[in-house]
Amino acid sequence: MLYFLLYELLSKSVSPFRVFRYITFRTAFASLTALFLCVALGPWLIRKLKQFQIGQFIREEGPKSHQKKAGTPTMGGVLIIISIVVPTLLWADLRYEYVWIALAALVGFGWIGFLDDYAKITRQRNLGLTGRRKLIYQFSLGFAFAAILLLMRAYGEFSTTMNVPFFKQFRPSLLLESLMKHPWTYVLGAAPFVIFVALVVVFMSNAVNLTDGLDGLAIGLMVIAAGALTALTYAGGHVSLADYLQIARNPHTQELTIFCGSMTGASLGFLWYNAHPAEIFMGDVGSLGLGGAMAVVAVLIKQEVLLVFIGGMFILEALSVILQVGSYKLRHGKRIFKMAPLHHHFEALGWTEAKIIARFWIAGLVLALFALTTLKLR
């Protein structure tokens, strides 16, 4: 909106406004807008959540030290989503459909999280939507997203080939082109791509959700991940950088830099209140929304492989739960970890909450930096 007003309409008569054509300038403004919006609205939202008695319910089987956190205002993810959506609408060029897809993923998965949080509040316990229902909602969004990408591919606005670290010329595609030439086998040809995209989006959405168990842990890692995605979206949409780094350039992705910058700023702003001891929790509305948006951006810029490193700590947390449950069922009650997700395992070992958070942040930063260095090491 402001981009259209200040650059498209007024820059011809007010020459200083021409600066708003630059992605870097608008990304910086979007990040600051998201940061200040989140910090400014935070106290008001915390008061309202307390007023309506919307507090966190702690599961009984969790660490005993967490029981004192019961009643802390939750569903703060609403604030995060608002702080991302508003700056994106203000500073991005909304003629690019990639921006709308990212916003739809954020709001869509956030809505699923909202339903889950609302169910917990109405039932007065830490049990929201059933796992099956939540997965049905998530996969429905994932399949819809993949279908939209296939439609865009048909119009030449999206490529299904992936960038692979260290291999410049190896760009695999999960589409079976030979089957897609015939209408009767089109679904079979597109199925591997659709299933892969849905799995990536649903897995990352739940991975962030599982990581959100300590004050500031998930949102701090999201600051790092969103920052890395901001760099990747800018590089992928920049002519010279994409050519220098030998990555597939897609001019449609450049406005995603605004979205990722807003996600970084909003995450920093929420961390102001979510840092230990937390004044507010993001709830599933925040964790599912952020995880889904992060995965969708990675798919849009064709960096699904690098997402393994950018969201590495989220993935480790999710894998720890999968391994723990699998071990318990297949090995007749035997566990791999003292408690899952992984951060609870370290709590059980006697690590303080602050130490776990700091070390996970460090590990997340190292993985994100490694992901960015692979661009040059191709």
C-alpha cells in the first residue's frame, strides 16, 4: 500500500520517494515496522488475555518446574501474525502472487493453531484438537498449496526444480513429466511433488510447535531462521547475486524478502515479551503459523534442502519426539531420551532453562550460517 502510494504514485513528483523501489530499503522498513508494532501492541494484548483469562495449561507429564507457568497468557501468536501481515501489506509490491501465497500460509496454519488453542481453553486442559483432525487440516492446506504451485507452473510462474547444495548443475524435479503429458495419468505424475510439498509444510509446522516448550526458545530460533530466509529470498531475486552464486533466479521471489523481513522483525518484537521469564506464550496459533510460513517460503524459493539446516533445531526437536514414540512402542516401553522433545531431555539432565535456550540458539545460528555458506560452495 505504502509502496504503491509513495513510489508508484508520488515518486515522479517527489524524487526522494524513488528510494522505495529498492527491496533492501523496504525490507528494512518492514522489519522495523513489524518490530515496533509487536512491541507497542504487546502490553495491550497481555492485559486483554489476562482479562479474558486466556492462560496456558501445562501438561501433567511435563517437567515439574513448568507447573509455575500455568496461567501465563497464551495465543500471543495472534500478535505475531498481525505484526507480519500489516508491514507486508504496507511495504511489499502486492502484484506479486508469491507474497499472497506466503501470507495465506501464515494465516491458514495460524487459523489451525487458533482452533487448537481455543479448544484447549474451552476444555480447561492441555488437550486441543485431536491429532488426526489437526493433521487433516494441515495436509488439506499443504495439498492446496501444492496444487496452486502446479497451476502457477502451467503458466510459467513457478519451477519445480530444486537447488541442491554443493551441486551446481544437479536440479532435480519430483514431477514425472512422461506421466503428466496424458490427462489420465496426470495425477500420478504430479503425486510425488504434491506429497513432498505437503509433507515439508506439515512437518515444519509441527516441528516449530514442538520446539515451543521453553521461554523464548522457538521464537529466538525463528529470528535466526527468518533472517536466513530473508538473505536467501533477496539473493534468489537479485540478478547479479543469483548469477554470481549460480542459483536459479526467480524475479517473482524478490518481494518475499519483505515478508521474511517482517517475520524477522515480528519475531524479535515478540521475543521482547517471550524471553525468560515469559510474560506471554505464542501458543499454537503462532508456532503452527510461523512453521507453515517458513516451509512455504523455502518451497517458493526452491531451497527445500537448505531448510534442513535453516530449521535444523526445529527438525531435531521433531525427530526426538518421533524416535521417542517409536522406541516406546517398538521396544516395549523403552525410551531413548529421558523426556521428549529434546529440550525436555536436557532439563531432565539438570540443565537450567536459560542454558538450554542459549545453547539451542547458538546451534541454530551455526546451522543457519552453514546454510548460507553453501551458496558459495556450490
